[in-house]
Amino acid sequence: MHKEEPMPRREIPFAPDVYYHIYNRGNNREAIFFEPDNYLYFLKKVKKYLVPVADVLVYCLMPTHYHIVAKVCQTSEVSLAMMKLSVSYTKAINKKFQRVGVLFQGQFQAKPVVNSTYLLNLCRYIHANPVKDGIVADISQWQYSNYLEWIGERDGTLVNREFIAEYFDSSADYRKFVSDYLKSRQLPEDVRIYLDSLEK
């Protein structure tokens, strides 16, 4: 039987002290998380592999895809960290559910976030995903993002509270910032174009 050769890992050029939107989805747009423990296991791998080389600002894990926004600390290690994360998670899922083959749609994607307006709108868009996709009616009901940390209702470690305090005077301010988007679904034009490109 012919053994399929693994795809070569593509190095993504990361710049120091720059925020990146890191994301991927399931192969053929299929699920990557099947039960609650899967989300928690993925976050455990984020802490093990990504946190030592990047400062996580936002994350949201959805049934078929994930979003992470992080500021790079060690530029040469991020691609390797994400590869280790993806490979270890895929192996665990395949073993648990007796499946074979790829889980993700190729390598993760990473795009630099060019300014603070862009960054803040991206944060609220990512946190709003569970409502936007019709999974929950209230963002607070979705346990697999760090929205609850942003509004001070959960004491998780995958969050940058200094960043939040720099841009929002209170948790109520961020709640309103996200709520305003969900009510209008309007974002700055350049942000909207970028986010629309992720849906293709």
C-alpha cells in the first residue's frame, strides 16, 4: 500500500511584538471538536505549545474552526508550536474516535493585525462568533472562548488583562462594544472585507 507523504511545513514569517490572527478549520468544513473534553484538550495544548512563544489575547473555539489572536514573542518558534499543537491534537482525536486521516484543512493561517482599530474589531468579531453562527443566543453561554475573562466573569489564564484595561474602562464597556456589533453587524469597511475573506 502506498503511504501518503506528509505535506511539507510552510514557514510563516512572524514579526516580533506584532499581533496575529491565527485560525484554521476542519477538513471539508467538518467538525474538529466533538465533545466538551475536546475543547479543553485543545486549550491545554495551546498553553503547552503556543503560550511559551506568544501572548494570547483572544480565542474562540467553534465546532468546525478556531480563532486565536496572539502577540508574537519568539518569532522563529510560532510555526513549530502551531504544528506541534495541530499534530498532537489530531492524533488524540483520531485515537479517541477511531478515525484516520487529516482533521484540519491544511496548515493553520496567520495574518498580521495592522492597527488597534482593526485589532479591537477583530476581537469582538471573534467573541461574537457563537451568536453569529446561531450556536447560542448569549455569548456568555459559550464556554470555549475567553469572552468571560474579558468581562471579568471567569478567572482563566489565556487573556491579557492589561490590554483590556488599556482600551476599556470597565467590563460593561466591552460588553457594549460586542453587543453593538451584534445588533448592527456593522464593522469598518476594511475590517469587514478582511473578515469576509475568511469565510470563503
